[in-house]
Amino acid sequence: MKTNLRKYRFENGELSQQQLADMIGVSRQTIVSIEKNDYSPSVKLALILAKKFNITVEQLFELEEGDIDETR
């Protein structure tokens, strides 16, 4: 899964990871992990992030080839 979180942070006042984390009530490390694709946020957190930037979850997170197992 690809994330556009960093892009939207910079497009919205060049928010630091810490500023964003404080705004939504998570740790800076959570933001770092999401941006590095080391952590997939819960649906709730994804919705909160999207709402913060006034965008859809699909604009913030994109599935990449191979994320969906077509054999199931």
C-alpha cells in the first residue's frame, strides 16, 4: 500500500510529523511508520487522517500491484 501522507502534510502548511501527530492524538513515531510504509493504519485512523486533510482515504492511501491476492 502506498501512502501520500507526506505529500499532504507539505501541501497543508508544511506540517511537521509532530504537529500532525499532536493534532490527531497519535505519536510522531506512528506518523513516521505510516510514511515509511512500516505500519498500515486502522480504518479509524485512516479516516481521521483523510478528514484532517479534507480528502478521501483513497487519495491518502493507494493499493499497489500485488496488494490484492487475485487467487482468493
